[in-house]
Amino acid sequence: MTSRQYDPRDPLIRPFPRHGDAPGASGVPGVSSRLPGTAAHVTLAGADWLASASPFPRSVHALWIDCPASPVVLPCGVAFDVVSAPALFGRRVLDRLWEKGPGSGPVAAQRGRLQLFAAPGTAQRLPALLGWEEWARAMPPLLCHGAGDTVTIPPLYPPGPDEPAPPVSRWVVAPEVRHPWLPNAEALLWACVRVARAEAGSPLAELPRRTKGRAPEPAL
């Protein structure tokens, strides 16, 4: 259904596993080793999916062969869109997606923000939905990257143990399949609204969402 399993107990910034770590062996206290995919490694199938976003996927693969620890700039709008949120709010949205369903696609941490990879078209539709949502005023600014935009994605592999400083870019939920499930605009709005309600202490946090002048949205 999705990419690597997300463990809500995994802190946003944590040490990377070493290249030799087995999948699921996060080496992080409190993270269960029975949860698959806690090591933030992009698989070959996941790399194929990421490269498919480029009009020149072979060139992307060639770059990764030469520099597997380097970030890469890829276009949005073909294989994925990206919704970028401040780290704390984005982390809470991610928690909601996994605690209440339907889960998430790949997710990256990038310079104090969380990048949620979403279905193509999300970057255009989500701002329109937020324009009708009264709880949008309680949310921090969300950056939506779609057709015509590019994003910098983390390296395929985490840095080695001798890395002098924590990386500014890393995978939180790494791509591991050729066709990962990606949340659409409605799924992300659902999670964002519930986080905004919870942070405001609203007793409506768990009730079905209503927007101004619109009927309750159907189940996802």
C-alpha cells in the first residue's frame, strides 16, 4: 500500500542506521525491531520511482551511482507532488495519518520542514480546499509543490557513522516500492484539520469535518 512503515514513536530527528543495518533494525531505543522499514534506506524499486519523476531517469540513476550520498533535485507533478509543512506541525499530521488511517507515502525531513509526498494534482487542489476550511487559519503556512516546481530530495542512503554533523536532509518514510500509495488532497486536509483542532483544544477534533457552505466530506 505504501512505502516504508512509519513508527509514530520515532523522533523527527534521530541517528541514521549504518549502511550495514538490516531493515527494521533502527538501533533507536524505544523503536520496536518488529516494525519493518525503520531504517531510512531507499530500495532499488523506490529509487526507480523517484527517478521516474525526471524526464531523464537514466541520468538520475547515473548520478546516484556516482554520488549515492548526494541530494537530488527532481520535478513535481508527474510521479508525485510535495506538501511541505513546518517540522512540528508536519510531524503531527504524519501521526494522524498513521494513527487514524489511511497512512502516508514517502516523507522527508528537509531543513526544519517535513515534506509529504502526495498524489499528483494535490498541490493545486489542497490550497483550494484550504480556502473553504475555517480551520485553515489555525494552521501554519503549507508549501505545495506541483507541476512546474522542483524539490530537493534526500540521499538514497544515510551518511556514514563518521558524519561530522546531523544531516539537514533525510528520509523519515523512505520509498521502497515502484508504485507507492500517495495521499491525495482530501486525505491531507483531513489530517491537517484534526491537528489544528487538537492544538486549539477543540472538542470537535474527532468529529467529521465540515467546511463553510459545504456538506461533510465522504469517508476516504
